[in-house]
Amino acid sequence: SQKIEQNSEALNIQEGKTATLTCNYTNYSPAYLQWYRQDPGRGPVFLLLIRENEKEKRKERLKVTFDTTLKQSLFHITASQPADSATYLCALVGVTGGGNKLTFGTGTQLKVEL
Amino acid sequence: DTGVSQDPRHKITKRGQNVTFRCDPISEHNRLYWYRQTLGQGPEFLTYFQNEAQLEKSRLLSDRFSAERPKGSFSTLEIQRTEQGDSAMYLCASSSLGQGLTEAFFGQGTRLTVV
């Protein structure tokens, strides 16, 4: 069955460091992958989208890589700040379409400490 | 337009009662999605509409669940004979078909507690 795995344990890092979050998937051929941020009690907020033929995407302090051979995406936040503390979700969209519905991982909670 | 709006934000109901949630998407978006999220999990897809047509439903969506989008604008999700296992956050999202591959814009969700 399709499976999307993210670090289940919370990631604690110091302010200013780079946070790296992992998303691995099996039995899936995504056309593209998205990363969302979710704060407690709120809906997810879109951050970045990367297509299957793209290796890397950047937006300000954020960087996403996508390796379809390893079936893995890495999400980096450089110069992290306490305001970056949240749960980060990866989501995949299949090759066959399906109206661009998203299949989410379980999310990784990031805590940036002073 | 201030984004996707969901109502109510919170709902507490007794087991066996029916509940209905409403979602108002971003006005120019023709795709609308419903997801369900339980604690510690990512959102799970329930169903989606393109305009007023319901094009896909997840196997998670039992026959107690029904969704409508009568005029291709707002949508409702009804749960009949609620069970404690229905307790979750119900999220609505919308996106625009015209822009190709795009992100989904989520509402704040409706938190349902079945007691």
C-alpha cells in the first residue's frame, strides 16, 4: 500500500541553525510534491511545490529537494527562527491526477529554541 | 476575499446526532476538497468537487457521510448518526483549475467532538 513517512519525533534545533526535515514514500509515483506548514488548531498553509522533473526549489530561507530514485524529499529551513516552530507536512499528488488531491504524511513537529 | 471560510469552528454533538458543516471557498476557485485530520496525523482526503460535480470520494467516506456543492460555490459536509470515531478536524480546501498545478488553500477547519 502507499506510504508516506516523515520523522515521527519532534525536531528541536537552536535558532540560527538549519532544520532538515525528511519525507520518504513507497508504492507511489507522484507527479509533484508539496510542503505545508500547520500551526496548532489551524489549517495547513502552502509553502513550496516541486515537480518530479525538478531536483531543487528555493524560496527565501526554504529549500526543497526531490529525488524520485530514492523516493525522498528533503525540506530545509536555513537561519531558523523561533517563529518557524510548527508542524511541517509533505503531500504528494499522483501521476494519474485525481483532481490534484493531496496525500499527506503524518507531519514533523519542529521546535526552534533561542 | 479573505480565504477559505469554514463554519462552525467547533462542534460538540452527542453520539447518534446529525451534524452539518459549511465551507465557503475562495470565490474564483472551481475545485473544492474535504479532508479529515485526527491528532498526530496528516489530513486524509475525503472527497472533491470540480464546480458542482463530485468527482471522487474516498473509501473513508462511509454512507453516513454526504457532501454537496449545489451551485459550484459553497459546500456542505453532513455526517449522519455520528459515532465517537468521527471526532476529528474537518478541513476544507480550494484550488483553481485554471492555473494548472497549484497549491491548495485550506480553511481553519471545523473541530468535531462526538460525546
